[in-house]
Amino acid sequence: MPYGQEVRIVHISDCYLPRLGGIEVQLRSLALQQRAAGHDVTILTATPGHAGVHSGLDEVDGIAVYRIAASIPGEIPVHPRGGRVITDTLHRLRHTGAIDAVHVHSGVVSPFAWQGIRAATRLSLPTLVTVHCVWGPGAQPAYRLANGITRWSKWGAQLATVSEMAAERIRPVVRPDDVLVLPNGIDPALWQIDTSSPEPGKLRVVAVMRLAPRKRSLPLVKVLAAASRQLAPDVHLSAVVIGDGPQLSSARKAAAGIDVDFVGRLDRDGIKSVFARSDVFLQSSVRESFGLAALEARTAGLAVVARSQTGIREFVDSGIDGVLAPDDAGLARALVGLGRDQGQLASISAHNRSTPPAQNWPDVLQLTDSAYARASALMTSRA
């Protein structure tokens, strides 16, 4: 299925626009890139549309979106008969032309995506499953996901993750060569912006995150506080935290006494505006399977400071693109080091501005094409 020819792709995801999480945003970008390449793209989702539209054909960005959502309090993306409705929808789509690939996007607990995998494989459609998450080995959802992955592989689905780090958690439950790495994509031109040079006596930090326990928003504030104390009085640390979430109030209270501005959720232009006047991007999560916001910041020329246990290590070479640390104390030390060494900070910034990341859309689309071909061959071999 070369990208010089039209390919008919059906994406299946629990969540999609108007929700604005990481999977939703990346799926939208992928779908738009595929459509721009000349392909026929359709999306099936359990997320209601605007004005509470729960079912039927919608259109977002000119792309057909079939909403298969139930009227559940809190708009939880679950449908009790999702498997049957997905199967019927795939049947109808197939009657209007061959489906070349079904691309399912899964998290740790993604009931709609799991229903989609079963429906697609029962119909013998080439099925690619991208697992966008990473999980702790002791968490109960991990066992459910591991069991699911084993079944998906037996059903004939091709498995993929967004980073080698995430793949390492999956390969023990299937054959290692059965798991592909399909990174998130980025358009470097959108993030190549004019950033101001580091100012003597100042270190300007930015974080983009959901303020929630899983993202470790309170530990991030503690890292900022520790670095601020160690840098004072010679260097003033200021920070801007972009994002919203259930821990916003707690994070604000924890940040009392240090220079941190919580600005809420911003669109791309708003984020770029903050990046343009920042020196360092800080990421405190230890469960980032990829870290798209960190990649965007790195492309904009910011030094990235993050934990070494995440997928960020695949595009941040410590000491060159930023600093990777084994623990939170290491994150604080990295901030202090960059605050005191303007030369290192300037060197990292210059490197990041002049070196585009490998995770660009043309390359990611080629990898996706290859993954669809693998999925097609796998399903054919099981026919």
C-alpha cells in the first residue's frame, strides 16, 4: 500500500475531538496528513460531538467521523453495544469500497478500541493496533492490557507502540519482533520560532501538562521549588505551567512562595508564544510513552529536562538536546546546572533550533505505510 496510491483507512479510537487529549490531537494530525497524501480516511469514535450528538455521521476538518456514543453521565466514551455497531459500520463502509487498513488507537483501558479490534479481525480486515500508553508492571490494568495484547496478536492484529520504551513493556507478552515502533509525528516548520536568548541571572521554565496525579503535577512544583531555592539569589527561576486539571488548585497552593504562573489551557499559538520567551521545558511524568509536548518544545529550541524513564529519551540525547535525570532530585539539579551555565544552555538551544527532529510527518507516514502492509500480510497469512 504505497503512499503514492490511494489507501482507504478507518481509524478507531475511544476518544476524539472535541476532546483534546494527547491521543485525540495526534490522531487528528495523522488523519489530516493522510488525507493530504490523497487517502480516504474515516474515524469511528465513542466520543459525542458538539451539542451532545451521540450517534451518526459527523464531519470534522472535512473527515468523516462516525460517532458511536451512549448517553452516559460524564460523557464517558463507552458504548454497551459498541462491538455490534462497529461491525455494522465496517460492513457498510466495506460495501462502498475495500478497506485497506483498520488502525485502532488504544490506551490502558480502552473498551471501544478493544471492541474495534475484535470487530475488525473477525471481518478479516488488516488491523494495526497502536498502544499509546505505558503502564506500571504492578497495576491491575496492566494485566488486563497484557492479556488483551496476547489475544489481539492471536487474532491477527499487528501491534505497535509510539516508542521503544513503551514497546519494552509489551514485548515480554508476545514475540519481540511482533511489536513495531510507530512514533508520533510533528511538522517541524510549525514549531521553528524565534526564541529570545537566555538572560543573565534568569532561568525561564515552561511545562505543558494535564494537572493530574498521573502526570505528577505536584512533584513538578516541588522540583521547581527546590531548583529555585538552590539558584537564589544569583539566578531567578520563573515558570509558566500550561494546562488544566483536577490538581490545579493544589498545585497553585504548593507553588506559593515561588514564581510560577498557571495560565490554563492554551492553543498552539498561545503555547508557541510562551515557548518564545522560555529557556527550558520541564517534564516530570515518568509514564510518558512519547512526550509530544516535549518534542514540540525541543523543536522550538528549548532545552528539555525530563525523567530518563520515559519515551522522551528517544529524541533527547542528554547533554545535547537537554538533560535526562533518573529522579526528581536530578531534575532539580539539571535546572540548577542550566541556570548557572549560560553557555551550556545556549549551546543546547542552538543545537535544537538547527537540528530538526527525526519524527517528522513524511517519515512517520512511511513507517505507518509499512505497518499497514505488515498488518495486511499478517491477516492474509491467517486467512
